[in-house]
Amino acid sequence: MEVSGVIKLINAEQQVSASFKKRELVVTTDEQYPQHIMIEFTQDKCDLLNNYKSGDSVKVSINLRGREWINPQGEAKYFNQIQGWRIEKEQGSAQAPVQQQAQTFEPSSGNAEESDLPF
């Protein structure tokens, strides 16, 4: 699965235990009702966020994870986690046509006789 949007926040790396570290990323989606999606990168994947900053448009590959936990009273509780494993910058699709138009634009010579305009 993938999530696309703009980076809202990148948290610092957290050393949870001697053998486990994580880093959280918040991506704001670009839809009618934007969503702020928190994605967790763990272990060696934490370093993938080093080259990104708030405001970058990205596409994040994710896995959905779910866990069951039995509390001391014997009740089952369920937790979901969004785990990132790849991130890449999005290319601005709206910019390509504008650049193409700018490259193919040929200004007129300014000669009034060659113009199709009635004035």
C-alpha cells in the first residue's frame, strides 16, 4: 500500500529499548478532506527519513500491522500500526505541462501584417 501527501512533521529518532528504535512521520494527504497519517519507521528504516523535511511531497510505501493484547482483566484489546518501509519524493504532475508549454511557445515577430487578430 502507499500513502501520498506532504510531510507535516518528522519526529526525532526514539531509542525504545537497547535493541529497538523508531521514528515517526506525519503525512497530510491531498484530498477533499485531508488526513494526517502518522507512519512509523523502525530499526534501519529510520535513516530513510534523513533526507526529507516538512513541506516535501512524498509517496510512502506502508504495511498495516495489527496486534492483540490481553489486559490483566482478561479482556482483548486490539492495536493497529502503520509501518513505513520506503519513501520517495513525488514529482509535481502539474508542473510538467506548464514547462512543456513554456518550451513550445514561440513569440510572434511583432509584424502586424502576419497577425490573425482583427485589431
